[in-house]
Amino acid sequence: MSSGVKYSLDYTGSDDEAILIRGSPGNLGPGGVATVMPFKNNKRIYEPREKFQYGSSQTQVLGLVLRQAIGKSLADYLSEKIWQPMGAESDASWTIDKSGQEAAFCCLGVTLRDFGRLGMLLANGGVVNGKQIVPQEWVCEATQPTQGYPHLKPGVATPSFGYGYQFWVFPGSKRRFGLQGTRGQAIFVDPELKLVMVQTAVWKSLILPESHRERDALWRGIVATYGSW
């Protein structure tokens, strides 16, 4: 999220986000690489690695690159490397475009209990039932701001959160992080306390500050009950 390439994300229905949605999960185009081609001429408004700017197109590019690197679908890779090893009790679903490419930036359908299992996998440093599924070093590195890049720190990247490798990072002296969806879905993780909170939601508005505040206050209250900030 530090490429510096301009990407409009204001949920107006005519921004870059809407174009990406129409071309990917909306299936109004050929899919694949074509989903990010509308943004190839967007100007670079910041130097790379200098300023945080969230853009779903960057996650989509990451998904396209990963699929080429592994030679299989993202869904199959997720199933093989994480979903089955962590003992998920239900199948997940992932929306694909006309080419069969997953919408890497969204649209992963999962039950609450399996989201909780994913949270506990992360809270335990990639370990499930004594088995290392995801490298512990990667989990630690991914869930905090990248060292040497102060623009990713909490309070700098955004007023409330910092950013790691696709993870939102809470402020404070201890490592706490989360995954957040646009309509209120969230997984919050405290590795020290081995504490996970999952919320599924479909907020009526994509931008609903009061709901964010209420949910985040609940998390802070739970953490304060068992630990400290």
C-alpha cells in the first residue's frame, strides 16, 4: 500500500474501487490481468515507500502475481496450506472473475468459527495442535509495520492503525493486529494474551465511524480486562 500510484477509494460508485469491483467480482470484463489494466495510466502521486495509501488494486496485483508464481488458484493454495491444516470445519467460498482468478482484495466467504480458527492460528504464531503451519518469523514480521518504513506506523499510516503485510496494526507497545472488511467484518488478535475477537457484519454504510468506534471500544475493553495497553 505504498506504491504511490493514485487510486480513488471514496465509495461513490464512480471511483477506482467501483471500476475494480465491476471488472473482478462483478464479472463485467474478461477478468485476470484486465481487472487492473484500467489503472495502468494512473499517475504516481507519491514516491514509492514514502506514504501509505490503501488501494484494493494493489492487493489484486499481489493475487495475480501469486497465482502465476504458484501455478494454481489462490483458493486451492489457501486450502492446501492453511484451511485444511488448521482444521476448518466448513468450506469457504471465494468469488472469481470470468478468467477464474479470485478477487484477491475481497469476497472470501467464511463461517465465524473458522474465522476464529484463523485468528487463533495467527495468535499462536502459525501453530495449530503443535504443528507449524505458517512460519512464525513471517507471522511476526507481517503483523507489524515494516521495519525502516515509519509511514506504516499506527497514527501515521492512518489516525488509528498502522499497516503490515495486509494486516492492520494496533497502536501501543504490544503487538496487536487485525483483518478488517469494508462492512464491519473483523478479526482482532492479541498474540500475548492468545485472545481473538471475530465480528461478522453487514453494515448499511461502508463508512460508519460510530460502528467502528463501538466495535474497537469493545475490543479495547476485552483486552483491558485480561491485560493492558
